[in-house]
Amino acid sequence: MRKKSNYSKGISAERIVKKRLEKKGWLVKQSKGSRGPYDLYALKGGRKFLIQVKSGKSSLSRKEKRRLRKAAREKGATAVFMKVKGRKISSKFV
């Protein structure tokens, strides 16, 4: 059995978060290529979240946090970091 690449783990984690948010009534768009400061853009009831998703043991670097906060400010959104470990999702505002 081949080991999953970090990229495919990341895409899988993004899909898990996207599905979970959609079940809770959020409109969620995936960022193209996920190379920018955020992976997901979520809207619900006038609230906007820019979400960076990480899987496993990964975490946000200081540079990633700064870029995410800046993008969120520019879009009038809230910056959120979500971590997926197995099926467990944790989140925190950045």
C-alpha cells in the first residue's frame, strides 16, 4: 500500500472540513490550488470565514498566520485555523 502524499492528505482534510461545515448550513468554496493564505471560504448569515486547514501534526507557521490574518482583514472576514486528525476537527480563531 502506497503512503499518501502530504498534498493528498491536505486535500482530504479540506474535503472533510468542507462537508462538516456544509452540514451545518455554511456555504463553502474551496480555494483554487490551495496555494494562497486560505484553503476554504465559508459564508453563513452574514459571517465570513477564511479557513486554513492542516492535517495530522502540521500547524500554522507565523508567516502563514500573518498572511491569513491579512487576507481576512482585506475581505472583511474572520481568520480561522482548522486541524483534522482522523475524523476529529479542532478549530481556533487566528
